[in-house]
Amino acid sequence: MQRDYVGYGGLVPDFTWPDGQRLAINVVVNFEEGSEYSLVFGDDRQEDLAEWGLDPFPQGIRHLANESMFEYGTRVGVWRLLEMFDSLRVPVTFGACAVALERNPAATKAIVAAGHEICSHGYRWEEHFRMTREEERERIQLAIRTFTDLVGERPLGWYCRTSPSVNTRELLVEEGGFVYDSDAYNDDLPYFVTVNGRRHLVVPYTGDVNDTHYWHSPGYETGFFDYLKDTFDYLYAESHKVTKMMSIGLHLRIIGRPGRAKALKDFLAYASSQPGVWFTRRIDIANHFIRQFPG
């Protein structure tokens, strides 16, 4: 994976989103609960990031409080968010781990029925940069097979936990069938890269417009609604000259809590009231961009 400090530079692509809209907004809801590291699942480690930040436990002792915080995401959070998206008519992308979907078939069925995209967040919520090339290839293939069995079709998008390995993008292209990956944080628009002689689309993700700041430092200087609104307002003003994209990163166990869900709901209502805004799924952004630049 080559470094690129230039990107589009001053030559930003001249295009619009469907119907002449200038700002696309994609909400990504990470569905990881049930695929995290856990002693219960036979792992030699367990997740130690919780509501109170990093909270390491002695080796071999279950962190029952943290386990229950993860469970909240799929017991309560997913249903609260699905109702919110339905009431506001906002289509979103669920970045889901295959094992997490497997452990909650009712939620999986509801997401598919609502017409939301399910993007692959890996087989489990695990770090691909720790794997050998062949181990990673096997995990990608296992994720595809599991998604296909659970959802009825293979995933078209990909996003790793934390960071990809130096092999991830090559393996995705070699496997075939992926329209895009989101393993980058370096732009406000999709862009193409060349991987082993093939053109591949990257739809960048976000680490700043992301509810993980509730769980670790640095947090937001203002509230989450204010940060969402400030980001939107700035991009919206820029979009009158240059087409833009806004990504929002969420997690069931974090944003699914009622006080935080209120901030999200208020923002979605605010942004939806502005003209020229396209709330959409990540796969729709990718497909539209590819159609605009087919060569």
C-alpha cells in the first residue's frame, strides 16, 4: 500500500451525486457485538475498552461488566437505531462482523428487511495486521462464505478493525467481488487505486466523526450533536463549489444508549431538512462514483 500525500490536490473531480445533490452522507453502524475477543469464545485475551475507557482485567478472569456492555448493543441498541432510521427514512451501512450476525439472526434479518447495506467488517472483530498473508486470505474467504449463508448474498464492501495489513487490499482484489474497501481515512471523496494492475475503489472512513470518542480520549470539546453539525455545516458550505461526502462512524453498544441516540437523531433530522443532501448507503456512493468515472 503506497503512501500518497497529494491525492486530488487542486483537481477535485467535477461531478454531482444523483439528482444534482452535492453532499452525500453515509452513516456506518458497526455491528461487532458477539465477535469481540472473549475468554468465553476460547480466546487468550478479552476486550478491555468499556464505558470507563481502558479497563484491563487480570489474565484469565472474565470481565463480566464489559461483556454486558457489549450485549447492550444487540439486545437494545440495534432495535433503537433501526426504529430511528426507519422513522427518518435514512438508509445506512452496517459494518458487520460475520460472527456477530451469526449470533443474532433476528437483528440480521431485520437489517436486511429494512434495505440497509451490510458491509463486511471481517469474520470476527480482530486485527488483520497480526495475521500472516495466508491466514488473512482464509479469514476473508470465511467471512464471504458466512455472509452469503446468513444474508443471502456476498458482501460488496470491506472494512478492517483498527487497521488493515499491508496485504489486505491485494487480497481483496485477488478474491474478487468487492466493489470497494474503506480501509483509509485520508480524503473527503472516494478515489481509485491500482492494485496488481486492476483499478480498485476506496471509500474513505472517519475516525473523528465517530462515537468511539465517548469511550476514550480525546473526547469532543462540545457535544456529539455539535460536532456532527459543525462537520456537516462546513462540508455543506464547501459543497456549493465542490461535491463532498460525509462519513459518520457509530457502534451499537455506544450510540445505542438513549442519551447518545438523541444527539444522533437530532442531527439526522437537522441534516435531512437541508436541500441538496443525499443520505445513502456506502455501496450506492461507490456504484455512483464508478459510473461517473468509468475509465
